[in-house]
Amino acid sequence: MIRLLVDENFDNRILRGLRRKNARVDIVRVQETSLYQASDPAVLAWAAQEGRIVLTHDVNTIPKYAYERVTSGQTMPGVIAVHLGAAIGEVIQDLLLILEAVEPSEFENQVVYLPLK
């Protein structure tokens, strides 16, 4: 099962829609941890330690730091980067597809951008 760590500025409407469609989704929000207002590298390190894929709108810096982790040989469970302004329903559908059809190991060392189209 995919486990997500949701970046602190992520659109809560997407999270609510995702939880409505799949109540079993394992989501931890950064605000619910000691990571609140932590740096992107710290968020990625915590996610790696906990085996959680990071869900973020930060398409510029989080992927950069994620690939730095990969390059330096550190674990990186994955990142799902959602473009701001993407249609909420489309993002929710893409996330549901990912949760149902993809194994967590398929995200290791990868950054996936949504929407998928």
C-alpha cells in the first residue's frame, strides 16, 4: 500500500476528495508532524525514513532535492508533484489510479508529475 506524506502547502480540497473516494488512503500531513515549516531536504529525509512518498505542489524545489538524494545514494521513496492550477477532479482521479494500480517500489527514486496527461 502506498503511504503518502503531504507537503504543508498542498491543496486540502484534493485531500478531502481523495479521502472521500478512498477512505483507506494512508496520508500524513507535514503539519501533523514535527516537520512543520522544515526545509525540503528535511521533509524528504523524514519521508525516506518513514517509507512515504511525498505529495507536493512544489514542482521546482522538491524534485531537485529528491534527485540530489538519489545522486548521493540516499533512499528516496518517491515524489508526486502536482502542478498548481491542475483540475482538482483530474488530480484526484490520477491519485486514485496510482493508489490502486502502482506498488510503492515503482516510485523509488522517481518523481511523477500530475496530471498524468
